[in-house]
Amino acid sequence: MQFNVGDVVVHPAHGVGRIVKLEEKRLFGAEARLYYELSTAKSTVWVPVEGNLTNGLRPVTSKNALAHYRNLLKSRSAALDKDHRQRNLELNARLKDGSFQAVCAVIRDLTAHGWKTPLNDGDAALLRKTRENCYQEWAAAAGVQVTQASQEIEALLAEARQKYSESGR
């Protein structure tokens, strides 16, 4: 078992949550399995204990690692595909690994893309959801409120935009 009751973890689709208990469940008529019951801000999720790395559950990023992510958010963005379908596939593939590195890089790149051209509905929705999850994890890692985390992240992105504008890119 990788996690214990009380651990704060990140689910790739549902964001930050706390493992509230281990429970044996029979879902969809399948054989009974042991699940983590994960309580998030918006829902309760059951994640199988055994399996492919517990379906993407991972510990919250450490407070010490936030310095790296501050630099990442302020760094030069990567170019994104001009075709919205291809861009969406690429961004979702990057997020699929579930890492905080991927989350921050997608936020940086999609935000910078929006500086040049308005985001379409799909890009805007992806950015909104990715930012929400990032704010939650940043807050949990830093030990601050989500509003404080969002303000810091937005300030870092504004700093990147300032650098971006000055470089004429």
C-alpha cells in the first residue's frame, strides 16, 4: 500500500484530496477490491489500491520544490500547435502523466498562447481546470489558502508576460 489514511494526495482528474479510509468495495459487479476513499473539495472518489500506480494518485508536491515551479511559470513558453484539435491532444497528453511539472508547463504555455490570440472554448476550459488543480496543490504544498496560491501563480505569470512583451517575441 502506497498511501495511508490521512495522507493528502493529488488525483490527476479531481485534484487535491485526503484519503479518509480504505474500504473493500464491489463496483460494477466486479470482484471485491480494496479502494482508497478520497475526499476532494467537490466529490468523493474511490481509487483502487492495487493497479497501475493507483491510477495516478501521487503525493502533493513538496514545499521545497515550489521554487522550481516558480521558475518554470516565469520561463519562456513552448510554442503550441496552431490547430486547436492538435493542440488539445498535445496538452492533454502532457497532462496525462499527472505530474505537477506538466500542470505548471501547460498553464505557462496555454496562458502565453492566450496573449497572442484569444483562447477558444476548449482551450479556455482546459486552462481553467488545470489552473484550479494547480491552485489547490500549490496551496497544499505551501500551507496557504487557495486564494493566496492563485495570487502568487498569477503574479508569476504576469511577470512572465512582462518579460515576454519586453523581448518582443
